[in-house]
Amino acid sequence: MVAILRFGALFGLIFLSSCSQYLNMSRIEANIQDDIERQGRRLTLKDVICPTRVVKQAEAYFRCVGELLEGEQFTVNVIQQDDQGTVRWDVPSSKALINLASLEEQIQDEMRDAVGKSLVVDCRDTYRINKRGDSFECDVVGAGTVAAGRVESVLVKVNGESNLEWQEVVVGVIPVAPPAGTIPENPPAATPPATEGDDAAATTASNPAEETMPASEEDE
């Protein structure tokens, strides 16, 4: 099975408290950058830039922009949880950055719909740079079993449009027995009925001692 996945998001929380009516934007920028780099695979950001001044207000929304060293940019969505400086942020996958936690959820949903059972997928990190032509594997925890065999991992590829395609890596194919009452595609050939000559030949072949046993004296 191959699927092309669109992108989702993962959330993070930052708790900030001060007497000011404004958010500490430089601290929010630093915390977001540190979290993304810490949770990413060989990931270093050039910068995270947010609006310079934002008033503390519950449920208020603003947007920051992250930038990779190579210059690609991605969006960071931020919403205030209260009026005390607690903010919640998420990084939706884009053509610059892959949110692996969201990818895991999408693969699990697709596999459950396809094979009828839930399998846990682990892509190890939380973020990964989106590179065209790149490929990587995500583990299937516990090596789930489906009709075609045992699913040990999922191979993810980044196509030329920076979208993700994935396919299960199945090993140890399990033969599937036909349901009871069905006729196999290639049934064994039926044995033709024996004729009288065949019966005699079969009797002679099955009792060779009768042909070779010498007569007794009484018969003579």
C-alpha cells in the first residue's frame, strides 16, 4: 500500500509570567527555537522571528516564522492560553520542515483503515528537514502482523513536490488458507475409474506371493 500524506502539526507549551501587559517575545522566540532543535534530527535553525509586541490576552493568536540555515522558512502558530503569558504553539509540516509526530498519527490512521487493526508507528524524532528525494524509515512497534505478513517498518519517501509517500515493509509472508467450502484454483486431477483388466492387474501386483509360491505335496 502506498499513500501520499498531507501535513499536520504538533503542539508545545511555554509558561511565561511577568508584570508587563506584553508578552516577552524574545523569550518565546528562544524557547521555540530550542525546542525544535532539541526534538529535531540534526536540525539547526537560523532564527525564529515573532511579532515585536503582543498584548497578553487569552485566546489571542499570532504567527512566528522559523528559518533553516539553508534559508527555507516555515510557520509557527502561537495562541495564548490565558492572560498570564502562557502560550501554546505548533509547527505544521511544510515544504521546509516535516512534523514527524503528526506523520506518525497519519500513517497509523491510514494503516488502521487499510488493514483493519491499529499499529503503533515510531519515526524516532519530532522534526526533520523536508528534502526532495530523501527517504527514511519509521519503526512499527511490536512488528504488527497483517494478512500479507509481518509489518516491521514503514518506508517514507519525499517526492519531487515535497509531499510524502509511504509504504509498509512486510517480511515473512504468511500463507493464507482458503475459506472452508471453497474449491482451490488448481484442484488435484481425479483418478479415472478402474476397468476389469485394471482390477486384475492391481490384484496380481498386490499379491505377488500367489504367483511364486510352489505347490504342496497334497496338491501333487
